[in-house]
Amino acid sequence: MSQIYLYDTTLRDGTQSEDISFLVADKVRIAQLLDELGIHYIEGGWPGSNPKDIAFFKEIRKVELKQAKIAAFGSTRRARTTPAKDTNIRTLIQAEPDTITIFGKTWDFHVREALRISLEENLELIYDSLAYLKEHVDEVVYDAEHFFDGYKANPEYAIKTLEAAERAGADCIVLCDTNGGTLPFEIGRIIDQVRKQIRTPLGIHAHNDSECAVANSLVAVEHGIVHVQGTINGFGERCGNANLCSIAPALNLKMDRPCMSEEQLRNLRIVSRTVYELANLVPNKHQPYVGNSAFAHKGGVHVSAIQRHPETYEHIRPEKVGNITRVLVSDLSGKSNILAKAEEFNINLDSKDPVTQEILENIKDLENQGFQFEGAEASFELLMRRALGTMRHFFSVLGFRVIDYRGHGDARPLSEATVRVKVGGRIEHTAAEGQGPVNALDNAMRKALESFYPQLKDMRLFDYKVRVLPTGKGTASVTRVLIESGDRLARWGTVGVSDNIIDASYQALVDAYQYKLLQHQERQNRQD
Ligand SMILES: CC(=O)SCCNC(=O)CCNC(=O)[C@H](O)C(C)(C)COP(=O)(O)OP(=O)(O)OC[C@H]1O[C@@H](n2cnc3c(N)ncnc32)[C@H](O)[C@@H]1OP(=O)(O)O
Ligand SMILES: CC(=O)C(=O)O
């Protein structure tokens, strides 16, 4: 069976996605990651489009890549000129890539409406652009834009455009589902017809407008396609492009068409996350294979079964793509979830111990009141340790008061908090101001506790989320506060629920400090 070549267009089609723009340095970093991942072709951009893309091709020449070829993208020449005079074609050659990819029109409707030239003239555009490029670069790929729509509308003309590309010497002809409207059963049928008339190796470029981009790409491989285009995380114009983070594991693990080594595949999740980070986007938790939830088990029935055998509810072993199995705790949990979490937290808990059932019932009751432990695993660990009586009592809060005052004509309100805490036999009484009541409370609590526990100084609050629970009581509603805190070594989530937003915040803050102190203590115990 032929080798499948992966062609990544994150740096070109990916940047056509709303909200995505990379700096030249980001593009170079991503190209290096893709090269290490084993991607065969990296489409770096359209040098005829903007100076940033020209700069990328200059910069990437200075980088020693292990194996990937760098491709530059552009279009067939404009009408009423020659390839040698066409600025876009000249810029492509000047970029000095390993491969040049140009797109041309397949669909008669597009030739008439978008280019406004004759069908014959379009065939000339395709032929002489590719033939000219072939004289200047070793490898030329032809992207047959709107191939599937064009084929459905006028199959004879669509095939003529591919024949023009083949005659001109294209090394690969890529059938594009540009509008993303083609369904998997149409893909196989059409490719089978094309393969009867075209000898050049074929590729696929599928958009995701019908949510079939990955499926269409895999079906295409089943029907003899050897070059698969796509992007990391499925970034791309409108609804995105075929997601290589799903295509690569499917080819490697399910279709026996390996396109990268097992070791490279294990880096898939880290590449996905780094690309999200460079795009300044929050990773999609539910993304297949690489998302945080891809192997996260919530239902008690599922957790019970995966503990007996992971394959009962996991389609692949998550480690193969660099991911991990996670167990969530919620009101859908059974004892298995509690026991799995206990093991994760290094807590000895027996399924027959009545405290296991107690913890489970407590969770269900608290979730019914509005708590949510999925994003607050630190609060859950503290709850478990308190139930078992193994939690050290680091401090108790004897009381707190928060004042928010805004006088007539004041530019901004004043927030001040006072707290009384007891540590061992000592009582500390402190006050602090803050940017708002929660910050004032946080400042006052830290001021009181830091003299006893200086390790709290390196703890930071990363995220603070408030959700009004739907009780229909307006400003008297119950609120849930989720806080994400962290230090140099870890991040953790805590939760509080109350009909008073300050009180809900207070509960989440206290759990955050307690968890930090617990972690510090455990680290010290391990060192001793
Ligand atoms: C299916 C795809 O995703 S293809 C990639 C799409 N990506 C992009 O468009 C991003 C980069 N594009 C750009 O920076 C700009 O559009 C440029 C520099 C390429 C062109 O800019 P402009 O010259 O101002 O043209 P504009 O963008 O308004 O219109 C597109 C032009 O390309 C022509 N064109 C479109 N497809 C083709 C083609 N396959 N072959 C030749 N010309 C084409 C159009 O006819 C139009 O030319 P005209 O105005 O002379 O009739
Ligand atoms: C070439 C390309 O990006 C497309 O047809 O969608």
C-alpha cells in the first residue's frame, strides 16, 4: 500500500480562520513542531498575499528542519497575463520553497462568475501556470478548488481541468471540498471515477462545513488518495479544515496506514496545545483524541468498567496520542469514581468502608445545592480528607467583615475587609483594602495567614468564575464561585456556593489556601 503524505496548512488555511493570526516567529515555531511531529509538507503561507508570509519563507530557510518540505501557496496566473509576468507566480518562485502549491478553478460556475473568463481560458491558466512553475521548482502541487461541487455540476469540465494539470506536469492533484458541503458517501464514488481518468497521485483538502472533513479525508484514503491536507486542531476558513489531530491517529492506529512514528504520535497532544497557545485560543476540551475530556469519564457505570478494563469505554489507549484517562466526580458518580479519585490523591479508601458511601452521598447532596466538583478537584480532595478525619486543621476563620463604600461623587468604590483567624492558640486580626470586595478579603486573609505560613506568598489566583444558579430569585439567587489558583508547581480548582456572593467566594478562597498548605506539607513529608 502507498505511503500517505500529510500536508499541513495551519500556517495558511489555518490563518484564514476568524480570530487566528500568527506572528512570523509563531509560524516558525509551529513549523518546527510540525517537522518534529513528522508532518511531510508544511504550507507556510501565500507569499503573494502579505509581507509577513514573505518574511516567513526567508526565516524558515535559516532553520534546519529534520524532514518536512516547505510549501508556498498561491493561485494560477491572472487572466490576460503570462506566468512570467504574473506577480503572484513570481513571488512564489522568489520565496524559494521546496514545493509550490497553486489552486485553480474546477467548477464552471466559478469560472464564469468569480473569474469571469471563458472555460477554455481557465484551462490555459491552469496549464501554463503549472508548466511554468514546473520549470522553476522540483515539485508542484495542484489544488483543484471546489472539485467535488464542480464535478457534480459538470463532470466533463471538472475532469478537463485535472487533465490540464496532469499534462502540465503537476506532481500531485488535490481534490478540494472547498465549501465543505460534500458528504462521505459522495467522496468515495467521485474519487473512483476520477481515478479511472487521472494517473497523477491524488490528494484531498476537505473543509468542515458539514462536519465531515475528517470522515471525508479518511474515506478518500480508503479510495486511493495518497496526500492528505489538513490543519492542527482543524483551524481554517469558516468552520475549519480537516483536523490532522484526528486524521493522524486514525491512519496510524485504526487504518494501518502509519504516517508518523509511534513516538511522534505521542507528541500529538502537546503539539495541539502549543498551537492553541500560540493562536491565543482556549483549547477545545472536547476535541477528539487530544482534548482534556477525550478520555474523561463521568458516569459511574463507565468508571466502574474502565477500572476493570480501560477498553470498555476508551476507543484507543490515550497514552498513544499523549493524553491521559481522567475520572470526574459529580452527581452522576458511583463508588467507583470516588475510589478512582482516592487512588489518584494517594488516599487509602476501601469500597466496603462506610465512609466511601458517605462521601458519595455528600457529593450528590452538595451538587444538588449547586456545588460542582468537576472544575474543583481540590475542594473534592479536601472534602474526602475531612470525611476520613485525616485533614490537618491549618487554621480556622473566627469571622470576617467586608465593606464596600461608594460616596456621592467618588471616582471608585472603596473595598475593605477585616478578618479574625486562629492558628494553633494564636488569634490574628487584620484588615486590608482591595480592588473589589473579594480581592480585599483575599488580601486580608493572606495578611493574617502569611506570618504563620509564608509558603502562601507564592500562591496566585488565576481565574475567578461566578455562575448565578437558576432559582428565579434575581439578585437573591444562589451563586457558585469557582476559583483556579496555583503556584510554581501546580494549579488547582476550588468551589463555594451561597446566596451571598462574598460568602461563596470566601468558601472557595479558604479551600484554595488549605489545599496549598496541604500540598506543601505533603511535599515536605516526602522530602523527610
Ligand atoms: C479556497 C481558498 O481558500 S484560496 C485561498 C484564499 N486565501 C486568501 O484569499 C488569502 C490571501 N489573499 C490575499 O491576500 C488577496 O486576496 C490577494 C493578494 C491574493 C489578491 O488581492 P487583490 O488583487 O486585491 O484581489 P481580491 O482579493 O480583491 O480578488 C481576488 C482576485 O483573484 C482572482 N482569482 C481568484 N481565484 C483565482 C485563480 N484560481 N486564478 C487566478 N486568479 C484568481 C479573482 O478573479 C480576483 O481578481 P480580479 O479582481 O482581477 O478579478
Ligand atoms: C485550496 C483551498 O484552500 C480550498 O480549496 O479550500
